[in-house]
Amino acid sequence: MHYITHLSKDKKLNRLIANSPAHKLIKRKNICIYLCASIMSQQLSVKVADVIFQRFLGLYGGNEPSPQQILDTPSETLRGIGLSNAKANYVKNVAQFETEQGMDHKKLSRMDNETVISYLTEIKGVGRWTVEMLLMFALGREDVFSIDDLGIQNAMIHIYKLDRADKKKFREDLLKISFRWSPYRTYACLYLWQWKDNMPVKRKKAEIK
């Protein structure tokens, strides 16, 4: 794979690559539904998140609803499938944003990573980390580094012998190391997550089509 040669120049990361299968990024067709599923899965186990998402689809005959269908669904109905009041509102916020502003592949493909993050974090309930996962696992962007992801931080602390006592220096160290991996930082993140089998829930939710 084209990214392996580049990332293997990092001897410590190369040890992870040598013991792992190659990765392939997949682009998801329905960005709105991906984002809704991401919100639903926050702070839940993969198993519980799967159940709730299937209940969500069940409201629409097992099909992915249109943004308007989501907006027309009473909040009480969304809470009835196991969503908190806040998550029900956030899901509706995503649908409203899709209806008014748009978030299809064609629109987002014209934006660089930081612009996509700025654009989608305008939605109440959608944070930077969530959009970083969307960039990786729904848009298939190859050069995303999620610096605030705890799994990535913990893996890099162990592999690169970093100290997080000084938060500012710690972040500088994380960025300095990650710059070596550009323009394939997404793949580096995949290897770091896989190292301790600590793939984020959003990654697993990304398999929902």
C-alpha cells in the first residue's frame, strides 16, 4: 500500500505496521445518517449503540430516513428508542443543518479538513472529535490526526515514551511526531488504535451503511 512505505520510516510505528494488516479507508454515502449514528453512540458501548441505531432505523421501516423524516419525528419518539433528550435534539440539529446548509460529499469535498471541522461544528451537539472521525471514516480523508483522542494519546505515550505532566509540551510532542506521518496521518491513527485494540466507537459505527 502506498502509505506503508512512508509510515515505515518511523521505526517505532513500523513495528506496529509489521504486525498489522493493511488498512483501507471507505467513503460513506449518507453523511447525515453517519453523523446521527455518531451522536447516538457517544458514551455508549458498541453493543448498546448498535441496538439504539437499529431501533432508529426501525422507526422508518428499516431504511435510512431523509432529513425531513427525522425532523418530522416527534422528540418523544426518539427518546422512546433510548436517546436522551439532548441526543434527540442533537440528531434533529443534524437533520436541520443538512436541510438548510447541506453536507453531501460534493459540498464537503470542496473543503479542506479544517474547513469541514469549522463548518460541521456549527451544529450544536457536534464537536471537533466527532468531525475528525467523520473525516476519517465517512469522507476517507488520509491526513487527519485526532490529537485529543485518548486512545491515540495513550498509545503514543507508551510507544514514544511521552510524559503528559506538562500539557502544553505533551501536545507539542504529539504534533511533532505526527508531522512525520503526513500526508498519511489517518493510517497512523488506525495503527495506534489497533495496537491496543482501542478503536473508537465511532470507527465501529462507521461500518453502518
